[in-house]
Amino acid sequence: MQHRAMASRFLTRSRALTARASPLGARGGLHTSSVSAKLLDKLFKQPDGDAEAHMEPRSEAKVSLIQRLGAMRRRGGYGQGAGMPLYVPIKAKNIERAWEIWARHMRRPDSTVSPPTKETLVDLVLLIANAVRSRAAGIETDAIRAKQPVAGFRITTLLQHIFAESVREQGAKRSDELCELSSFDLRLGVSAHSDYAHMIALVLLAADCSMPSGNTRAIDAATAEDLALEISNMPTTRLVQLLVQAAIQDGVTVDAGILRAVLAAMAAMHDVAAACDTLALCYPSLAELLDPGLARTAQTQQAALGDPLTDPMGELCSAAVAGMLQIAKVGTDPNQLAVDPNQPQEDLSYEQLDGIVDYNSKELTEDELKKLNTWRTATAERIYRAYVSAGISQVPAPDNSPHPALLGSVVPTPGMVATVLEINLAAGDIELAALYYEALKAVLHQLQPSVSTDGFSNAAACHELKPGHKMDADLWVRMVQTANASGQIWLAAQLLGGMAGDNWAPLQVAYERYLDGVGDPSEASLAKIIDELRDSMLANNTSVADPALLEPLICALVGQRDRVPAEHLAVRIEQALLLSGLSDNADSAQTAAVSDETAREILRALIANDQIARAQDLADAWGSARPELVTHQYVAELIRGLGRTGKHAQALELFTDYQQLDQNEITLEMLCAVLEVYTGAGDYAEAISVGKRIRGLVSADPQRLPSRDTFNCLLSAYCHATQPGEAMRVLEEMRRYRVHADSDTYTILVLAMSALRSLEGLKLIAALANVDYNLAARESDQDYSPPLVLDTDYYNALIEAYGRMAEPMLALQVWEVMRFRGVRPNHLTATLLMDTCGWCERVHWDEDMKSQLVFVNHEVPDDYVYTGAKLLYYHFLGSALQQLQQAGLEFSLANYQHMIETLLRGAFLDDVVTMLIGRYEEPEETAMWIRRTYDARFDQVNPLIRDWVKRTTPPATEGGKEISGHAVTRFMTDYLPPIPLCKETVATTYGAVEVLRGKFVSEDDPRVEVQLAYRSKGLVFAILDLHEERLDRFLAAKRPDLLPDDRRQRMQAAEQAECAQ
């Protein structure tokens, strides 16, 4: 006990000494980010109250003035309150640590940590912004570009918090009820123009520009607290507006850099309303150009920053006009907001008001689209004319006339004219578009080519032909795309020629867009547009014979082999041969006009167009002048082409001849082609043999991988050879080599498991497909691949497989998954769903299955053989077919015939006849047949039960008996579509009835499964006879042309027999 007391006194004395020496106190006041802080914090915790009682007061600790000022500085400033945990990592430039402290411990309203000051948060914003700013002017590394979106998100969050807290603090001190946002002081204490421009650019990077907000309304709140809540959830464009207000209050002039960033944000989000409100803060005259309705309000405001239009030659005016034209190109009228009149304005907040309809899509009506184009063209014209007329001044007339003359001194930039040209093209105003194209040519004629690349960007659809350009490549590409989209092929040809004249060579993709705009793919039309392109390039002092311009055009003609019809591809091949000088009649001197790769593209197009013999002849003719023309890739494609056209023997003979040459190497591409030929020929043993060689080459060199199609062919060969284990190993190899499986891969495996009747294997394949569907790789991965897209063929195979294995509920679950994922069904889907809902047959197992197969289970439970209550699945039929129609599927005649057969498998002839002719019958006639159907069913009931029902049922409720007896028919007619009345459906109905009647004649057939509702053979025959008579009478009376001859002869014989009696 004595030693314990001494230890307690020693610990108390140590804590007291620590309290004296520490300027921050003895409990938790030491600030450090090391591990020792946690140890000291545990040491300073008091185990009981006695030690605390013996501790000397904290006030006795003598702290100097310098120590107190240093502690307060570390906390966030002199007299600014706590903030030391955030201040230290900011000064240490530890962005991640500072963000973690603020986001986790200081951002929450219920945080126990004192909030940092506004100055500290602004320092954090500038630290984040400067960390992703390029050190060299105009040069950004990939690492900096990768960090900018994250930095933009953090800056957006911090700025919203700073502005909201500023409004909340100032509102608490105010006595008036004025809550206009312009009356609050939002200054950040930042004096550099570049800082504000950089923050605005980063905020835009954090926004989702793929889903623009559209016009947003100005903020309108009753109290400062509501205003702060609105700021915390405001859209990007309104946050940019607050940044401009803060810059003006900080005394920062909104120069060209800031204005360019602001207008780029507004154009990216399609927010014209926010652009008008933002420009009204600094340059009201510019806001009037976007929205003339602001003219009266703007006249009463004092424009502290002046009017940029007074200096049209300045950089500020050019940046403003170019940005506003981009806004007019994508925006909508801010005075026509699509607001729901039943929803209060205060409930809308900053939601998108005109985003209910996408104005750039085809969902607009013709009148709406016309109004939109009118507003865009009028706004663009107003902005363009204001800029051009701003440079016109009055000078004395040279002939001493009393009227002054006008002198223009402003030349619009090519970007301005190009944007106005695009707007008029999109609006369909071809005359104005032609005028602006002439203006663009005049502007470019006055400019001198710029050798410097500053301000020029190299678009993806062209490359630099040689140095010296007058206009940015992006502008050329955008104009060509707009001309193609509007169907103005002549203008697209002029623009492509102008692009080449400006030393920008169009790439293959630019020519492909130009060729896709041809409405008539005939040979004459194609030759016409190529001649227009040739003339346009000649007019711009270039020639289409230049290899840099010619070869992309030839590749565009023959490169779209997969999506161009065969007859159109043949026409394009002829034009490509004429342009290249490699036609059949060309002499050998002209065969060097294009490169070997372009010549191979023509040969590949011939092979894809099934002109195999011609490709071989041209390759032989060109071989003398081009010794390196024929490569192993070309031979592999030739082998594939021969196999695709069914010439398997010729393809294998070509491979054998190539293999016998000593200097030729059997490459992986050639083996893959041979594998596809063997698989297409049905020789799966040889295909597996070639596949083993391929797998060996890949195992030796994993860098050389075959395509996904090759792996699919190998999977198909193993599945057809009844080797599912090897097929699964191939799938495992695909995953190991990161060759992503597609829908065809899993469709092959599903069909294989279906043929083997392997339920466990089928479930395994479906699980693997679902994993690939739900597993989205990170975009930063080197082997990034988009998520797996499972098409309709895969789901159809899965539904059919579950149906063959007597699992109708699992098949219906696949249909639900298919609907949930938005996969469009086809006619085969409808047929399979009918089979699933009408399933009533025994599963037939193959007798020749080998016992060593991995996925085959011969001991099948009874539940997998019979479905049990089969009438249950018929109740899914109506809703399934209704869902198919809701998905946009129009049933074919074969679908209706299959529907008849499906219903008759359950002996539902009354439902079939009702859906076939019920809509043509009189109500009294239909009611009579319903009554007779009920009587036929009631007569088959047990006699004791029938007598009891007759004694206990009042006569007034017989109508109820009729309705309940026809419940199944009523359900079917409510949910199933009416069956077309034609010869095909009538013949299917009579034929199915005969087949069903023949099945019931042979009672010993074990495959006959009758539905629970029709266990009695007598009832089945009664229903068949009754509704056959109903159909006969209707057709004989109203549609005698549809009545079969044998049925007509039977009716005549029955009438003669009745007359004879």
C-alpha cells in the first residue's frame, strides 16, 4: 500500500509539472500529428478524482506573451478562435491531411471541434487549386489532368461552405429583412485574376457536363438561413455567379481570362439564365445581348467595369462575344422556363427548370424545335452584329458630302463566324449558312497563316499537313460535322477543301462522316460527291492526289466493312480502285500511287465483300511491283474469307500451300483463321487440335493473344465435341489473359449446358455472366473494358435451357431480369415464353450420355421431371405477353400461331376461339356459348356434388355460376391480345384440335399430360366438340372464305343427315 501511494503522488507531481510547462494546458492541448500525441493524451486522462484534486490550478502556469501569441497563431489567427488542426497541415502543404481533417471532423454541424475561420478555408482552396496548376505556361502533364476533377470537387464543396457560412453569419447580425444575394459580402480576400479564373475552371471540371442543367432560376429565399441552405446545394453555374460577385467585391477586375472561364461554364451547362445574371453583375450591356428583356433593369444599374463593346479590338470583347455565341448555340430562351404550374416555386430550388425536355434531342415537337432554332439564330445574329457594328465609326466623306461615311475597323475572328454558321446550319437556314460561309472565306483570306501553335488544338479528325494555319482544327471539324448532320453535303465538301487549304489533313473518320451523309449510295451519287470534294480541294490550292489526303479517303471508302451493306460496299470498292489507280486495267507504273497498307485495305474490303477470286487476282497482279504486299495477316484474312463463303477445302488447301514454303512462318493469326474454318466446317476434332497449338503458343508468350472471336470458336468446338470441362478451362484462360468474354461467349456455354441437360452447369454459367455484368473495371486500369453487355440471344438461350430442364420458374425469372436490364425482346423471346408458360411435357433424357462427363447428373429428382400444378404457369402467360407488347414487340403471325398451339396444349379451346372470333360476335351469342361451356363442365362433376349444388343454389345466382365457370376465359381475354382472323390462324386452330383429340384417343401414351382443370376425358371432348361447332357456325355465316373444305363437307353432311331424320 505504501509503494502504491508513493507512485500515485509521483504521477500527480509529474502531471502538475507538465501543466506548468505547457502553454496549452495539461489535457489534450498539445498539438502534434505523431504517435506521441495519442500516448500523451492517454497519460493525461485522470483515472479518478483524487489525483485531479491534488493538481495545482492551471492558472498558476506562467506563460509568456510570445508563447500565447504563437499558440493563437497556430490555432488559426489572433483572436480568430480554434483552427490549429487545419492550419498546420495547410502550412505544411499536406492537402490530403487537411482535407481529411475538415471533411471528417469540421464539416459536420454537430462536430465538437471548433470550426476554422474563413481565411483558413480560403487558404485551403488556394492550396488545392495551385497544386493542380501547371508550372509551365500552357503545358499540363497527364498527372495534373488526372488530379484536376478531384480538386474541382473539393473546391466546389469548400466554396459552397464558405459562401453559406458567410451569408449565415451576416444574416444573424442584420436587422433588416433584405435577403438579396447581391447585398451580402462574399469576398474571399483573393486579389489575383488568375486565381479566380483557375477556380472557375476547376469548378467546371467537377460538374457533370454530360447531363447539363439547363436554365436555372435565380435564388429567392425569405430568410438568410434559407439562403444559406440554397447555397449549400446550388448548381455549378450559380456557384460561378457567386465567384464573380466575390471577385468584384475583392476589387478584382473581371478580365478576359475570368470572363472566358465563366462563359465556358455557362455554355457547358447550357444555362443562359445564369449567364445573363452573371454578366449583369459586371457587364450589363453583354447581358442585354443574351436577353433583351433585361434592358430596362440593366439601364438603372451602374456598370462599374465599363462596356467591353467600346473596345471591340480588345481581348475582353473578343472573349465575351465568342463565349456568348457558344451559349447561344446550345442554350434556350431564359424567359421560357418549363415550370410545372402545380408545383410551388419555392419547392423547385435550383432544380433544372427546362431540363424536362432535352432541346438537343428529337423529342421536341416541330413547333418547339422551330421556336428554339428561331431564338438561337436571332440571339447569335444579335451578338454578331453588335460586335461588328461596334467597330464602325463615322468619318468625313471623301467628296465633301454633308453626310458622314462609315468606316469599319473590326474583323470578326474565324471562330465567331464558324459558330454562327453552325447555328444557322442546325436551324436549317441554308441561305444564311451560305452567306456566313462566304464571310468565313473572306475573313480567312485577310488573315496570315500562324506558324505558332499557341491557341491551336489538333482535333481527333484531322492532323497537321504542314505548319501554318489560319483557324483552329476543332472549328473545321465541328463545321464539317454540323454540315453532315444537316444533310448539306455540298457545304461539307467545301469545308473539307477549306480544311485542306488551311494545312489540316482530314483523317479517315472525317471522310467517313462525309460519306455517311450520302442519301443515295449509288455509283453515280458517290462519284458526284467525290468530284465535288476534288473540285473543292483544287479551289483551295490542294489536290486530292496528295497521299496525305488521298489515302484516308480510300480507307474511308473501304474501311466501314461491317456496317455497310454488301451492294453499297461493292460500289465503294470500285471508287477506291479508281482513286488509287489500282483498278483491273491499270498498268504497273500506277500501282505505286498508294502505300502497301492502303492496298491491303482494298484487298480486305474485297474479301469482306466475298469477292475472293478478284482479291487473289489483284494480289497476284500487284505482287510484282509490291513484293511486301502479301503478308501473313492478309493470308489469314483470305483463309477466313474462303471459310465464310463455304469454301472450306479451298481455304485449307491455301493454308497447306503456305505452310509448305520454307520461308513462311505459321503465325498465331493464321492458326486462328484455320480454327475458324474447321469450326465452320463442323470438323470439331481438327478444330480442337488446332486450338491446342494456339493455347500452347499463348502459354509460351502471353503477350501474343488471339481475339475474343477465336476463343469463342474454340469454346464452340469443345462444346460440340461434348467436352464441357475443357470449355470451362478455356473460359478460365480468357479470364487469366484478360480477354473479356462477351455475350456470344456465354451464349455458347449456355447452349452447351442445355444440350447436356446440366442444371448445375447452367447455373454456374449464369452466375459467371452476372458477375461480369455487374463488375465494372476502373477506368484507371490498363486493361479497362466496359461492363459486359448481354444481348437478347443470351437471354433467349437461357430461357430455352431452363425450359428444357423443367424449370419454368427460373425461366420466368430470367425474363424478369431481362426486363429490368432493359434488353429488347424479339419474336423468339415471345415463343420461348409461351413454351415456358404452357410447359406440360416430360423431359426426355438422352440415352447415350457418358458417365464420365463432369456436368451431367443422371439422378434427376422428380421435381425436375414434372412441373406439378401446370395450370399455374398459364396464368403467367397473359401478363408475359402484355409485358412483351409494352416493350415494343409486335407479334408476328408465327407468334399468334404458336399462341394457339400453346393454349390448346392445355385444352383451352374456348379461350382460343374467344380471342379469335369473340370481338366479331354479338353479346347475346357470346353469352350463349359461355352458358353452354359452363353446362358442359358442370355435367362432368360428380353426380352427388352436382345434385347438392342444384338443391342449394338459388335460381337468381345462376348468372354468378356462369361467370365463375368462365373465369379462365375471362382472364385470358382480358390480358391476351386478340388473335388475327386469317387462313393461317384458322388452319392452326383446326390442326391443333385434331392433334389434341388424337392424343386423348391413345390413353396408354405416358407422354400425355392433361392439365388439372381437364382431368376428365369426357370434359375435354365436350369442350372440343362445342367450340369446334362454334367456330364452324361463325365462319360459315360470316367468313365462308376461311372455312376449310373438309369442315364445310362435314357441316353439309351433318345437315343432310339431320334433314333425313
